Amino acid sequence: MRRYLVEVAVITTTAAVAVVGVLSEFHETHRPDPPLAGAVALTVVTILLMPLRHRAAVLTGVAVLAVCLVYHLIGYRGLALAAPLTPICYTIIGQGRGWKSLVMGALVALGVSVVPFVPPLPPGGVNTDAVGGVTIVMVATVALAEAQRAWRSAAEERLQRVTQESDRRVVAERLTIARELHDVLSHTITVITVQAAAGLDALPTRPEQTEDALRTIRGAAKDAMAELRSTLRVLRDVPATDPEPQPRLDQVPQLVESARGTGLAVEFSTTGAPLDIPIGTELAAYRIIQEALTNVIRHAHATTATVRVDHQPDALLVTVTDNGTAVANGDGTGHGMIGMRERVRAVGGTFEAGPAPSGGFAVTARLNLEGPP
């Protein structure tokens, strides 16, 4: 509705300017021939062409110029009937996407200034003042239309950049959630599977071990549910009122104890003085240890594993080694390995995973405390 009202206002204003201008020019010439009716008729034609500019702006502008030329050749003096060229040229440039629309709009706009000089010249010569005034108006129209087009183009580019950045953040958040879910579920399901198997084996002869296995399963499931609630909360529409804290390095002993419950002998040690470690770096270190231990339990056929956390002045060094079969840990292209590499890359640092010199498999992550370079 608003667009319709604006269009009506533009056409009405332009028509009034054109008709009043033609009447004024006609009376200033003091010539009864050619008749006033012809001038008004041609002016009405240019006004009626205006609505077509939204479908074919350049053709509409050329058509108005043709009517102006006929107006001149008949013998009328003046350029008032060319008033519709102002909104037409504005549309040509404003709706365009590059320099071609600017050139076409400028040619149409300045074409009306050439029409009065086409032979035969009217009696008394060309009204240069009128031509000069029309030229100034058309040049101003071209400049204003180009400025509006440039502003609109810049606004669209800004919106596109904002949209792309928003999409990038959504994808990054989804990848983060996927990594969190993979790490939590992979570790918990591994612990539950191993403990369930141990409980079933011990049930006929050692029921007390079955009870221990069930307690371990219940604890792992409880911890997993807490982490899942914290991870999936970002997908809810309602903001969290009781956010669960993300795992930190001080929870690694619990992680190690959980791995020991599967029968794996895990040695854990820390060196260096703990510094102010960013939350993201602590979470990355925790998840790397969690995923590495999960791989040891599931794939390495190992009996022992070692987890070391070394606090250095500018970095946090995490190392997980085992005495199992190195090949069983995979070639480093699984989802777990990819997730660990991505976590290291996100916080800045280096990541290595492969057979250890003394046998078994080793995972080493050096996490920069200052973040990505």
C-alpha cells in the first residue's frame, strides 16, 4: 500500500510540473500555431509512460525522448514535457547493479538536453536558459540516483556479510555440540559396556564385583546426563537458569578413576605450577584426555595407560600413552582423532598421535594459553 501511494504521489507531482510548465512555455512564445491541444496531448503521453519504468526503464526513457523529439519537430518550444524523465532516470540507475545502468541513465538524462538543438531550430533560437536548467536537474538526478544505488549496494553487502558470519557461527556451534556429544557418549558408553561385560562375567561366582560394576555404570550414566544437559541447553529456546559447569582439569582424577573401573591400570600425574588457564583450554584438555582414554579402552587392548598434564609458562601439555597395540588405535582419521585435532586447533597449539617409540600408542597435545596465534 505504501509503495502504491508513493507511486501515485510521484506521478501526480510530475504530471503537475509537466502540464504547468508546458502551459507556461506555450504562452511565453505568443504563437497560436501549433495549437495548445497538441502540446498537452504529447505531455499526457509522456506522463502515461511513467508507470512502465518499473518493467522496462530504459525503453520507457527512450520512448519519452522520442516524444520530446516529436514535440520539438512539430515546432513547440521548451522542455517541460520531459519532466517524467526525472523519475525514469532515477529508476534506471536505482534499479541497476553496476556501471552499465549509470551510463544508460546518464545518456537518457542528458539526451533531453540535445533535443532542442536538433534542426529545424524554433523561431527565436534555442532557449539556452531552459536547456541549462533542465541539464542541471538531470545531472542532479543522476548523481542522487547513483548515490542511492551505492548506499543500497553497500547495505546489501553488509547484510550478506552479517548473514554469512551468522551462518558460520551456527555451523561452528553445531560442530562444537557434535564434538561434545561424541566425547561424552563415546566415553560413557565404553565404560558402561566394559562394566556390564565384567558384571555379567562375575555374576555367577563373584556377585560383589557385579554390584561394583553396576555402581560404576550408574555413576557414569549420572555424570553423562549432567554433561548432556549442559551441552544440549544451547539448543533450547528458553535461557538456562541453572547452567551446569563445563568439565575442568580438576575433574580429570574422576575421569581416570572411571577408566580404572574398567580394569585398565591408569597412572595420572601433573607437573609444573598451574597458571590462569582459559576455560576453553581446560575443556579442550579434559576432552582430549577423555577421548584418548576411551580409545585405549575400546581399541588398544592395553593393560596400562599413563596420563600426564604438564603446566608450562605459555602452554598446557597433555600426554596420554598406553602399552597396547598401536594399530588398534586407528590411523588418526576417526571422528575421535579429528575431534581432538579440532579442539587443539580451536585454542591454538599442536597435536600428535601415533605409535610410541617404546611401544603402544601416544597422544600429545600442546595447548597455547594465549589462544590461537
